[in-house]
Amino acid sequence: MKSDFRAAIAQIAADRGLAKETVVGILENALKAAYKRVNTIAASQNIRVDLTSGDVRVFIQRSIVEEVGDERLEIGIEEVRGLNSRTHLKVGDIYEVDDTPKDFGRIAAQTTKQVLLQGFREAERDHIYETFTDREGDIVNGTIQRIDAKGITIELEPRAEALMPPAEQVPTERYRVAQRIKVFLVEVQKNHRGAQLIVSRTHRNLLRRLFEIEVPEIFNGTVEIKSIAREPGLRSKVAVAARQEGIDPVGSCVGMRGVRIQNIVNELYGEKIDVLPWDTDMAKYIANALSPAQVVRVELDEEEKSALVLVPQNQLSLAIGKEGQNARLAAKLTGWRIDIKPITAASAAASGSYSHGSLEDDDFAKLARAALSREEQRMENNMANSFARAAAAAGISFNAEEAEDESLAKPSGGEARKVRKDGTFTYNGVTLGPLPPQFANQNVTLFDNGQRLLVMFGDELVRAFRAEEYNGDIPVEEGNEGGTDSSAERETRTVRKDRKVVFRNEAYGPLAEEYVGQLVELEVNGDHLDIFFDGELIDSFKVNG
């Protein structure tokens, strides 16, 4: 094979990512197809194309036999000896006749090009399929090529494209063309168009493979990932266990100063990851799965595969999580249905342990109850301090030993209010505020001691208002002290398509998309129009004019 011809084949192989033998085979097949188009009589004959000399030579091959049955495929031994008396061929060997057309290169050029390109395409498809079929279930690197309604096309290597459908995309992530990205290779399919690669950013095994990359203990098997629960882009829980004594599985995953886990979080664009210890005791495992919430007791129903989890009152919202996320992930992680209920310090003192054992048998239960008692005592002290500050602001002695009227030491009752978006709320028909921005859309508790209106958020004093501020220098009617006008009636309106409602010939909004077409209730409180849905305040606007 001439050097320039050999160099051309090597260049084609490099450009296409194919082996040289594959390119030579494709070229030979293309030349055979071109020859058969020129010589239709030879279409059914065996043909060999020789490229070794650098010049294209075509040979017709026939089997040597005693008696010829098919002249196109066979030749008699006597005829062979007559053509070449010095031949050493015998019956059963192949006899070749050079049948290269004089103008073969010019006539077959176009045909050869078409067949060659088709052969290259098929070889590339086979190469891509063979390359990636062994990498199915692994992380691959790629570059985003285009984004459309069908999904995101990612180039994994030259001439290898993968598709990330909308269902495999993380809603909180933003993708752009030319962005480098790590994806999980979900599936490698082969069809008439070649290899089709499906990749994902939402698959939970993407998180597993990232841990294997970042944590050597997981890669070498000394730490094992037992289970993964993931809500892509938001939060994930990973249960790990050590397979070798003396290894801290959680610490191995977190790394020194959290470096390892932070690398994974960065790759997932800020997705929160909880790493927790797996336990053979399902009750303790469920308690771990609900972290960071503190659990007092877990009661298991083996038949129903459900668990009743008791948590301190102040840990209830933490155990459930935002929109139920923490409890939902814990259920996915453990495979059990989880019901969460609050428990007070008094009932915790009488509660049993995780495994229904006695109180003395479970050190964790004793620690949990002790922590719960300390937490409630802390809350009581904080509440007392907050009321003391509020009383001082109102000019009232808070200390019961010093106060003439012990009832002044701590206001009783309390009325809940939801703070509007602008930080205001209504009391006695008067709009008060605004409160600090962090209390917008939060529920606060109001205590009226006759001299001051104390606004509390949990055990924290937010603000105090003087009586003349919320009474408007108007005496409160008898029988309606400290309350709003119960005679106020709410009007109903249907939310328009533009998400607004009309009140007194003025449009107010927009409301959330989910309320379009719904009936809402309107109520004027002071200089604000409050909008309710199913009895809950959903928005508030200052009344025009």
C-alpha cells in the first residue's frame, strides 16, 4: 500500500474515531459495490478487492472443482492447469482472475463515495453503541449543543450525541448552550438510526456515583450506601453504613471541614444533602431518617409497615419539613409509611423506647426526654424574659413578687393573626405595623393587657403598640373588648383570568395562578382589603382612595 494511500486511511480513521482495519473494510465493500454496478454479470460472483499495492485491483474468485456445476462460482482443475501449467493449485483451492476495468476509478467514483459514506455512518453508529453500552449506569461528561422542546442535546464525544428529555431535567437548574455538564447515562438503545443515548440529571444514582467519585471509602467498599431518597434540585437523604470496624461512615462522606459533601452539593447546584447512619433497628433508622429533627419515640407496625413517630412539640415542623419534604424523603428512604405526632414533656416522661422496651433499657429515650425537658424549660425562660421586656415597655412590673396584681405578670390567652405581605396586620379594625420584613406572611400572637398590645412570634417579642394606637382613642364597646368587629361581613368574588378581583369598581391583584376561577372572600380591615380562600388569608392590598 502506497504511503500516501496509507496516510489517507489513517487520517480518515482518526477523524471518524474508527480502527484502520474498519476503514479498509468499508473501502473494500464500497469498491465491490461499485464494481458490481459496472459489471452486472459479476453481481453474483465472489469478488476480492486488493488495496495492498496502492492501486485498486479487482479479482473474481472461483472454487477449483473436478466437475463444474456453476461457471460463475467454479472452475475445473483441468482448465486451471491449461491456463497456468506451473500452478500448484488443487481441487478445493480458490482461483483468482484479475478483472479490473480499465476505467474503473472514473466510473465507480460516485458510487464508491456514496457507499463509503454509508459505511462510515453505520460503523460510527456501531462504534458509539459499543463504546457506551458498557458505560450505562455511569456518569459521563458532555457539552450542551442545543435546547428545544424535545429536550437537551448533549455531545458526549465527537459524533456521539445524547438526549436529556424534559422529565430528566432538574426544574431548579438553568441550562445553556456550550455549558459543560455531568450527566447520568440512563439507557443506551439501538435502532435503525443508530445508538440513542438517554441521560439524566434527576436520577438518584447520579448522586450515588458522585459519592463514589468524591469518597474513596465508598469507592473501595469500606463504606456502603444503603439507600438514597432524592427530590432533584431541592433535597436528598443518603443512608450509609460502615463495612469495616472503626470507620465513621457519615464523617467519611462529609470529609474534613465538609469538603467532600460540598463538592457534591456544588455539582448539583446547591441541592441540600443529608447524610445519616443506616441501622439494622428499623425504629432507630427511621429516627435517623427524620434528622435534623429530634425523635422521642418510634412505634412500629410490622404488618402494615408503618411507623408512628413522636417528636417534641417544638420539633414538629422540623420533622415534617417544608411542605412535608423531610417526612416524605424519610418515607422514601426507609420504605415505611411514617406518621408524625407531637408530644409534650409530661407525656414524654411516661413514653417507652423505640423497640417497646422498658424505659431503663433504652438510653437514647432517656436522653431524648431529658433534652425535651431542657428545651421546654428554655422556652419557658425565654417566654418569661420576653414578657418581662414587654411589661417593661408598657411600664408594668413583671416580677410576681414585686407586682401587686399577679395577673399582670403574664398576659393570658392570646389571639393569632397572619401578617400581610407588607408587614401590617389588623386589630380592632385598625391597621398596625409594619413589622420587620422577616415576619411577612407569618402567624403572630397578640396579647392585649389594656395598656399595650404585645406582638409575639413564638417566644420572641416582636413589637408593642400603645392602647391609643390600636383603639384610635375610641372607647371599646362593651362585650367586644380586645376583638375585631364580629358584625363585619365578607363579600365573595370570582378571581378573573388576569388573577385579579373587583371590589368597589377597583381591581386588586394579581393573586396566585392557582386561584383563577375560584371564589374568594373579601373583607375590609382598616385601610386594607384582605382576601381569604377557605378561611385562610392569602393576600392583602391597601384600599384605593
